[in-house]
Amino acid sequence: MSQRCFVSSAALAAFVVAFWAPSPAASQTLAPAAKSATGHNAWTPPRTPDGQPDLQGVWTNNSVTPMERPKTLSGKEFYTDAELAANIQREHDRLDKNLEEGRPTEPGTADDVHYDFSQFGLDKGQAKLAWNRRTSMIVGPGGRIPPLTPEAQKRVAERRARAKGHEFDGPENRPLGARCLALRTVGPPLLPSGYNSNLQIMQGAGYVAIESEMIHDVRIIPTDGRPHIAASIRQWAGDSVGHWEGNTLVVDTTNFTDLSPFEDAQNLHVIERLTRVDEDSILYQFTVEDPGMWTKPWSGEMPITKIQGQLYEYACHEANYGLMNTLSGARVSEAEAAKKASK
């Protein structure tokens, strides 16, 4: 996949300095947000001309918080302030080493072969991070995605068996992300990506639009009370309809395909809640359910923080050499295997 070198070395250095160090309140990014969402420590957001809470701006959900809680932290939902400070320092030290040595990836891994992340500003530590004390995006004591249902396990196993040996037959056999068609992080739910975890929110009377920088997808969400489209119409990003509950935008999304954002989920339903809790912060909460996929619904939350600047075009399709090289390499491997078999 092609990448964009959009900053000079000097600009990149300034970018890192400006956005790396968390503010004194950075360790509490989520705490006030959670209070506001429950009616405490209320903050009055600005309003759009039609009287709705103003969520507009350029934001980032860039984070080092994992989706699922590491098993070593089982039962621990939040870091202490001291632990969070240590995590911030550890990430700071890692970035300093990467920038100095020019090796931000583990030697011998796929990432190490594919990218020098720091060269093009692709290391997430080079951009502003939305820090919080959560040990995982998924909330609750477990902090992990629930198990698949027996039916889903069978469905997944059958699909994998059909695909085995055909993963590189052609572009249609590759994931949607590798084909620059759709990324699961664009969702919904909106999740951080490896880099460019930025989004822009725009509003008009009866509508909210959320543009993700990755793949530059725009989700247009009507808030005028209309129903979902016909159940027979399926879309990669589903069909989103929204409404306002006080200062919170609630988005209900159905009509997904079984390809995105969670492969093999056949009746996915996602509810998102976006609450602007101060000038520079949105609390983002989501719940995912599909009774035919998981044994129970699961929920997550994370802070979204304001950034300066604009989104840049993510021209993923232009010179998508990653996909071309993958398929070319497969043809070479097949030719070599056929040559050996003929001897």
C-alpha cells in the first residue's frame, strides 16, 4: 500500500515536540469525560445554528490502549496515575530511541520488512495521543471480546477451510483493507488505526458527517428521525441513523455485510454515543451485538481529542504496490513449486 510523505524533517520534529508531551490533565482525559456523560461535572457545549451540540472539528482517537485487555492485566480495568505516568514515559522513551536509531519496528517482523514507520511520520507516537487510564478499550471486568457462539465458530471454520490455499489467488481473495476498499477501524465502531487515526466531524441541519482520514471514508448520519433502509440492502459501513439525547449524539447502525467491520458477523448492530465533554474532548462509547456471532453484547469507550490542522487525502489506491507485490510474489512461489514438482 502506498504511503504519503507529507512533512519535512523539520516540520516533523516540530510536530513531535508540539504534540508529544501530555498536558497536566492528560492522565485524566477519560475521567472527566465519564463524569460528564453521567450528568456530573457538566460542561455546556457550543451549539450549531439549528441548536444541536457542536461536535465539529478535526479530532484524533490515536491511542496505545489495546482493544482487548492483556491477560496479564486480567481484572484490572484502570491504571493508577503512577502507572499511567510510567506508561507515558515508556512510550516517550521508545519514540526517542526509534527516531534516533531509525528502527521503530522489531527486527525480523513483518512490520520491520514493510515499513520504517518513523521515516514518514507513521509511528503513532509521532502524533498526538489520547491518553487515558483504561487498560483496554473494552469496558467491564473481563475487558475482552466475548466468545463466538457455536454456530459462528462453525461458520468461521468453514470459511477458513474454503479459503485455505486460495488466499493469494487474486485481489478478491485479499482482505478489503489490503485492496484499499474498507478498513475495519473506520467501523463503526470508530477505532484507532496504525497511523492517521484522525477524523473530521461536520454538521448541518438534520445531518452529521464523520470523515475518517484512513481510506477517506465519509459516513453521513441523518438525525431527522428517518428509519433504516430496507434490510435487504447491505453496506460495508452499514446504515447509520442518529438522534440527540441531551448533549449526546446517539448513532444506531445496522445493515452491515458479513465482510466488514467484523468478518462473518451476519446481523451486526452497533450503537455509538458521542458526547463533547469539554472544548478539546469527546467521550466515545460503543456497544456491539450480534446474537449469531458472540455469546453476549460487548462495549467499549475511549477519548477523542481535538487536533490542529486538517485531514489529508489518503490516496490508498494510487500505486497500491503492496497488493501487486503480494500477488506477484504468490505467482513466483507457484512457478517455483511447479518447477520442483516437475523434476
